[in-house]
Amino acid sequence: MTITLTGTIAEYFAADREKSAEAVSRCFSHLAVVKDEGKSYTGRDAIRQWASDSSRKYSYTVEPFSISTEGNRTIVVAHLAGDFPGSPVDLRYQFILDDGKIAGLEIAL
């Protein structure tokens, strides 16, 4: 199923698809927090490094296929396939938005 993403969430997935850590980091507020693979990354510099490390470490594609809202979170479920252990997998991207930027992102099974 194809879904339409908008705004900052669409920008985030487009930047990730292009493997642009700089563009990914610009989607976030200055004090944003990303939680991924059991680690937390706070602030744009740490998020930029996380995005850079992820794109260098693995080759992958992400195909969002579901979007919903739970309280103040926008949940995007995406199919992730690549050269990482456990591939392919469907992941939940839990976004918290604030003033047009991503204030929080948690990526989990």
C-alpha cells in the first residue's frame, strides 16, 4: 500500500533515502532526541552523526506503508530492507512534532 507523507515527516524520509545526514538533521529541532537501537541521540549534531553512521554502516531502503496518530505521536510503519542483521523488518517510527520540526523520534520493532 502506498501512503502520502507530508511536511517534516516527508522531508525526513526523503533525506534518509538520499543518505543526507545534514538534511536529516535539519528536520529536527535543536534539542530533539532520537532513540534507535537502544541508544539516545540528543541535539542536531548528535542526530547528524547518528544519520551519517547509519548510512555508512548499512545499505538499506525504507518504504513507509502505514501512518496513524496516537496521542501526540505520529506513527509511521515502514518496511526496512538491507544488509543489516534481521533484514527485512517492519519498524515503527514514532514522531513527536513541535512547531514544524521533529522534537522526538523513536524507532522500534
